[in-house]
Amino acid sequence: MIRPDVIDLRKFYHTRLGITARKALVRKIRTLWPDISNFRLLGLGYATPYLFPFRNETERTIAMMPAQQGVIHWPHGGPSLVGLSEEGLLPLPDNSIDRIILVHGLENTRAPDDILQEVWRVLTSTGKVLIIVPARGGLWARMEKTPFGHGYPYSDKQLRKVLRANMFTYGDVQGALYFPPSGSGLNLRLASFLENMGEKWWSRFSGVRIIEAEKQVFAIPEEPQKKKKVRPLIAPAAVPIGTTSRFDRKAGLKK
């Protein structure tokens, strides 16, 4: 499977269409998570466009990008908060993260179980993950000019199945990106109106599907999983000369 390159992902989110899509999804995330004060927030896949609005609220915010995709320094003008890692080997301690946003990740891997098992491991006992994937029947999944047009889109049934198999409980599947994946001025001006109408009347015709899942602590997996013994250290994005990261590689998330 060819994963979108990090340069192409960044380029999309600098276009008018990408900015509009980001605003629509951030609004949806804010609706689901109205208050994440003092939580430790992790972005997986390519989640940095969605992390910035929450940085001043969380106890700390970091991001991990898969090695096959590449990594870009974030945030601009400050110490890097992004690391590069293998999908199934997050360099983070057990029970260390309160909230995770997974976007441009699950649909671009052949091993979704490996990702979700790592998500389960690093989440606290009350931790939650918000997964955003292209909708199988949506228009955005058919347009390769956006990152949502790559990889394997998901149906609601498929999302629930993969979460249940990896020891998560979940809520209702919700939608977003009801406006067409077009950068035309008229389409972008109508985007907010179409989002509101879509949520009320066209819930099954969204461009992406969003599901919130919670770690199921006392579940027993169907098959025992071999415990991973070695995890790589965080490989941060390039840091400007004279700038040091506030995260100690050896201490993980501990200050």
C-alpha cells in the first residue's frame, strides 16, 4: 500500500480546501471533547493540523508519525513535539496517554490490529481514542487529490468490528465533511451550511466517519498476543539550531 507522503499531506492542509476540512473536523472534535484540560494528548498518523487548538489546554501535546510516511517539524517556530516511530512500536510507556487522535493512519496500514493494540497499551485506564477514517460510501474516498482518497475506507460496521477485536468499547459512529471535496469558491463558502445540513439530514453521506472508543480494561483477547520487549526511542523531527526539545528521550513523558 502506498501511504501519502508527509510533504503531500502538509501541502493539502495549506490549500483552501484543506483549511476548510480542518476547521470542520476540529469543530467536530471539540463537540465530542469539549474539555480536555490537563490531559496528555497524542496525535497519531498525520494529526498535527488538529492538535494546535488544544495545545494551551492539555497538560502536554505530542505527535507520532509513521516511519513510512515521514515526519515534519511541528509546531512551527518552537521546539519539536513530533516523533517518528514504527506503527506497532510506539516509544511511550504503558498507561501514559489520556486522549489520542488517530487520523490519516488506520486506513493507510495493512496491520490495523498492531496500531490499535499499541493505542490500547499507551492509554490510561480511562483513556479514549478518536478515530477519523474515510467513509466507504463517501465522495471524499473517491477523490485522490485529498489525503482521504488514499488507503482503505471504512464502513461503520468495519470500524466497530476492528475496535471490538482489539478490546475497545465504542460509542455511535458520527460523520463529517458533507461538502464536496472541491476547492471552488462557492463550495467552500457553503461548507458550514452543508455541514450543518448533513449532520441533521444526510448522516450517512459524510466524507469521513468518526468514532470515539474507550479502553476496555478487563477484556480478554481472543488470542494471546506476544508481548513486545524492545521499543525504539523517540526520533524527533528536525529541530532548528540552538533549540532543544522539552521532552527527555530517556524519561519518556515524565517531566
